[in-house]
Amino acid sequence: MNLTSDRIRSIGWVSVLLICGALTIALTLRVNAVKSQVHDTERRIVWVQQDIDFLQTEFQTRSNQQALKQINDLEFGYKAPVAGQYIEGERQLAALGMAAGPGAPKPIRYANAEKATSEQAGTGLLAMVSPVTGATVAVVPEAGAKAVRGHDPERDEMSRDAAALGKRLAQIEVAEASQQ
């Protein structure tokens, strides 16, 4: 075999190009593997951040439960349902739909613009009725006149209750601020 120097150079260049191509492919594969690991890590970071947010919300909710209980006891008085409040069957459900007994308050009715009385037809307003007492709007100004004329014990009691509630809420806010 007769190898000339040109032939040896061309074989050398081809071998150098093949080695460079193999190294380029190996480097590309390595870069893609690292990119895949980075992408997986970023996805795990996002998942952990969401988990941390969930846990922080849970922690804040549980830490506020005592304050919420105090506010409930003070303002609303809600209590958990007891076993006697649950309906056992269809008969109990049907009994709930029975007509109201004697002396029961009338059900709350909603205003209907089409059924205005003849007195109100000129004003275009419907009669306002209190759902608790059943008193119409004509009776309400009398209670306001009592307060204007002089002493109204009902209004005084309401203002005392409001003052007591304000003091209690201030105590709760101070307690919450000291806990934080």
C-alpha cells in the first residue's frame, strides 16, 4: 500500500472531524440531560412552594380558630348541630312541611310591585312590613317619635349593649395583637 502524504492528511482530517462530531454529539446529550434535570427541579420547586402556601394558610386558619370562636361566642352564638337536629326519614321531613300551628307568626312575604294597594298607588311605594313584629311603616315613626320626645328605654339598652360589644371587641383585638 502506497500512502502518500496527501492521503495521510485527508485520513487524519476525516478522523479529526469524526472525533469532533462524536464529542459534539456527546456534549449535546449531556447538555440536554442537565436541562431535563433543571426542568424537573424547577417543577419540584413550584410544587414545594404551593405546598408551603397551603401549609401557611392552614397554620393561619388554625391559629385564628380561638379568635373566631371568641367572636362567634360574642356576636353570633352559633353552636354545632346535635343528633336531635337531624331528620331520620321521609315522615319527619313531611312533618316539617305541615301548616303552622295557632299563634305562629306569618311567613315572610316578599314585595311585589304589581300588587300595590290603592293607598300606595299614588306614591308608587309598597308598604314595608317588619318580618319580626308584622308592624307596618306607619307604626315605625311612633317609635322614632318616642326617642325624639324623651327617654326611650329600649334605645338606651341597645346603646349599652353596643358599648359592651365595642369593649369586648377591643379586648379581642388587643389579645390578637399581643399573640402576633
